[in-house]
Amino acid sequence: MGTLSKIHRYREAGEEANRINVEAFGEPARSLFTSTKVFTLHHKIDITDAEEKVVYTAATKFPSILDKTDVFDASGARVAHIERKLISLHQRHYVDMEGGPSFELSNELFHLIKDITNIEGLGWQLRGNILGLNFELYDEEGGIIAVIAQKMLSIHDKYCIDIYRPEYEKTVVAILVTLQHMVRDRQASGGSGSSAGSSASASH
């Protein structure tokens, strides 16, 4: 059986899918893994497959108040463009998919240990658990699209993502990259002062 953890679902490439995920949703169609290069001038995220081959790369212009980020596939073609817009008390990230939909996420997700945020423009929901560093992504009908987990106590900001709807892979990758930026921004601002914020901060 795969890794067993009700609280934390992260696993490395090559390991079996988390048992809780499999029991709840079945075997994922595809799994991807990320590692952030934290010591480069340009903030960069590599997204690899189970064989540790880079399939997507996200690069952020630095310095950038708007946190402008582009996501590219293995061929170098741009998949998505992400920007942070400070138009209210809540940071909002806007995502434009190449040849596809545009949508936005708000950091309102991170006010509680467990909460739900609507992904405006898609009708999807991201249900998060900062304490366990786990997130589940659902479509407009409540069907599972992907499960995201962050590695604890990692300076490289590692995530794994189990994808159940491979037709949405590029959109899921863009959401994952945006989520990483939102979590990082929250940690940089000191979080909400809760134990959830402390747990998330410990992951770096």
C-alpha cells in the first residue's frame, strides 16, 4: 500500500500514491512533483513526472511587485501567465491560460485552518488544509480533479500533485504554481498568527 497519513499526504517521485487518496478517489491518472529553486535570481519552479523528467517550468520575473510568472511546457511553449494584483485587502492572482480560460484565486483561502475558495472563471473549488499542507481541487459538480500536498520541513518548497482529470493537467499546474506563490506570500507576511501559519512556515 502507499503512504498512510491522514494529516499529511506528500510523497516523493517513485513512491506509491497516498493510501488515503487512493481509498477516497482511486489511483491517480498521473502524478507530478515540484521543486523550487530558491537561490536563483529568477524564482523558478520545476515540475517533474514520476520519472523525474521536467515537464513544466514556472519562472517569475524578479523583482516584481506584480509577481509576474510564466509557466512553460517541456518544449518551451508558454502554458499560462500569472499575475498578482493588489486591488483590495486580499491579494488576488489572475491566471491566463494560453488558448484557454482566464480565472483568479484569492488569498482569502488562508484565513482559516480549513476553508473553501471558489476559483472564479472556472467554477472549481480549492479546499485547503494549511495545518496538514493538503489541498483538494474539485470541479463545478464536486468531482475530484487533483490532490496537492506540500512537503513539511523542506527548504526547497516541494509539492506532489495527484491528477485525476488529465485533460485539465495544464490548468491544474497553473493553479499549483499560483498556490505556491500564495502560500509563500502568506508566510512572508507573517500569516494569521495561528498554529496553521506556524506549520506552514516550518515547511521552508
